[in-house]
Amino acid sequence: MALASIIIISYNEGQWLQKTVESFLSAKTGIPFEIIVIDDGSTDQSTVFLNSGNFKNIDLIKLPRSGVTRAKNVGANKARGDVLIFSDAHILVEDFWLDRMLEDLKEKTILSPLVVSLLEPQRVGVGLTFNKELLPCWRGYKTNSVENVPILPGGFMLIKKSDFITLGGYDEGLKIWGYDDCEFSLRAWLMGFNLLVTPKTKVYHLFRSGQTYKGYNENVLFNLGRLACLHFKPQRILKVLAKINRFPRAFAITEKLAKEQKLWQLREIYLKIRVYDDDWYFSTFGIDF
């Protein structure tokens, strides 16, 4: 039976990291798995509990502050499993969640479960989409069938390791936090993958009023611009840059994007190997931008 690798990305999660790890360990499953915790430069001693005997089989990798995409790629490189599960560090799972998700995992398929708010359980997310401002927003729960979704939440996602390698992993040109799940999902769709939410299981997610990664507005705008430059047609890139230009220090962001030679080289590679274009993506999912 294939091994699954659960990769938990953590930054100053306090007691929630331990709760998340304990939830994975206590949930019933018939699937063998390993747990890898990537500590992305935490300063709150949240990983100290992993030094105790109860957690001795969990791999802990401490990084200097690197950001989500770097942390996830490090975890994937460390993973021994054929299947990768990327998880936030404020997640609770139910019994047999992994067994049920694997029933829907096929080649060139990426999966997420239903995501339920821990504090407001009536709120159930079925993947994400873009609004008219190109901001990611949760989709509502409407059916009990497997659904194609434009964006899978980076906070809980399952993919075969071979497919993750084919896609090239997460884009480490993105800064710290923001649009990482959007870029990965968009790239996967354009390269002919299917992104699905399965209703066979759910995870419980702590939605905070603020964000763990605070104070990176400039980085988030850069990431949006990078996503556009990598995957959008010129007219749509200009629309994104006009959006960015409404914010302070926009010139520094756009100047850096324009001068980043590796970004434009990567764009040319993506344009040659992709199956669909961004017009297809926006049309398919009814996104007006």
C-alpha cells in the first residue's frame, strides 16, 4: 500500500500546531502515512512539543523565514510518500479522511476536501474562485458531488508526488505569502490537470479574523503581478498592473517584475507546454476579469 506524506507548514502557530499533529495521529485510517513539519522561521517555540517521545517519528525541518512556497517544496523533497498532503497548522481531520480522498485520486488530479470553519461550522468552503477584483474567495457548498474548482485551497491539498514533480512544484519566485495557491492551481489547470473538491470528507479549519502572515501587502501585490506575468495574455497583464498601481510603492513592484529576467523566461516555457490559455480558464469558470 502506498505511503502518504502529510506536510504541515507552520509559522508561529502556538498550540494549534500540536492540535493539528495530534488530530492527524488520532484519526482512524487504513493508509500508512508519515508527518513532516516545516517550521518556517517561527519565534514562538511552537515546535518544542515535537521533542517529546510521543512525537519521535515526526520529521521536523526548521527553515529561516522563507515563505510558503519554499517551505512546501522543502517538505515535498523530504517526503518519502507517493502521495503528498499539504496542510495548514490549524486543521482538524475526521476518521478515514485520507482513505476517502484517495478513492477520487487519479493521474493529473489534485484534490481538496470540504473545508469547514471551526468557529462557524455552518460555513463550508468548496474550493475557491476569483472575484471581479481578482481576489480569491471561497465558493459555497451547493451539491454532494465531486466538483471542478478554479482554485484549490493551499491550506489542505492532496496530489501524487509524481504529478507535483511534473508541475515543477510551487513557484519560489513568489514572496512569503499570497496567491501561492492561486498560481499553483492556475498553472495546473493550464497544463491539463483537473482540480477537484470531494465531498466524501471534510476538514475543520481555523479561520482567523486576521492573517498569520501579516504585514506583507507589498509582497502579496508582487505575487499577483508575478502570477499575471507568468500566465496571462498581455491585455490581462495590463489590467492587473493597473490594479497594482492603485497602491503605494506600486512603481517598485512593477519595475521589479519588468526586470526579473527569469520570470519572463519561465513564462515562455509555460506558454510552450500548456494545454489551455487564460481565456479558456476564465471562460470555463465564469470569471469576469
